[in-house]
Amino acid sequence: MKPETKGAILILALSMIWKTLLLLTGWVDMAIGKYPLLPVLGFLLIGMYRSMEERRKLSFPNGIPFKEAFKSGMSVAALFSLAYSLYIYVYLNFLDPNYKLRFVDQRVADMVEQQTSAENIEAWKKSTANFPFEITWLVFTFVGILVLGTFYAAMTSRMMVKKFPVTQAK
């Protein structure tokens, strides 16, 4: 199995465990559940680095060029982005179908706390009633992880090239 595939599977497994743990323990309604994507992005960074390191050891023992390290990182990011988006689809539709209701209730509570007018709250509720929540969330997840993955790949590739510069074999 390619290092990139192993890295993406590792990240996906950790992310699915994290997301499911949030749901099963009830942490999703607590402060820790407000930013569930942060640990996922941490998993992405770790998985990309491990995959790039393994690719370097397998294919480039004398140092890895930036382009090859970046390709390896982007492969992980793209594969993970697609797989995690599919998991989010399953999560929103089957594992936690009440997520949208909780999201709206939490947003309304935040708006009340910020002393937003009742008309604005009702207008926001009406605008979200027919909003294609799941599809938008999937697209946001896919594109967001891909964009951050690109940034991570560039940053990590630069670190790899600096740590393991290309040298001539003796």
C-alpha cells in the first residue's frame, strides 16, 4: 500500500473515532464539541508528515525534492478530503440526524446572548429552514480541508526539503 493511502486511512480512522466519540459521549453539545474540526486538522498534519517521511525513505533516500514531497502531501489531503466528506454525509444523515436542529438552536442561543432583535432571529430561522444544509456542509468540508491540506502540504514539504536536502549518491 502506498504511504499516501496509509496516511489518509490513518487520518480518516482517527477522525471518525473522534467525531463518533463526540456524538456517543454527548461532548458534541459541550464546549469541546464547538470546534470538532480542529483535532481533525491536527490529524491531517500528522498524517501528511508521516506519509511524506515514508515516501522520502522509500523513494528518495538522498533527500526529497519539494515537488515530490508536495505531491505526496497533496495526495493525502485529496484522498482524506474526499473520504472525510463522505463520512460527514453519513454522519449528518444517519448517525446524527438532529445535528441541524442543534446547530440552529445553538446559533439562536448565541444570537439571544448577543441581544439580536427578535425579527433578525426569525429571519435567520426562516432562511435556514429550506437551506440545503447537508450538501453545503459537505462542500464546505471538502473544499476547506483541501485548501488547508494544500497549505499544510506546502509548509510540510518545505520543512522536509530543509531537513532532508537533495544530495548526490556516493
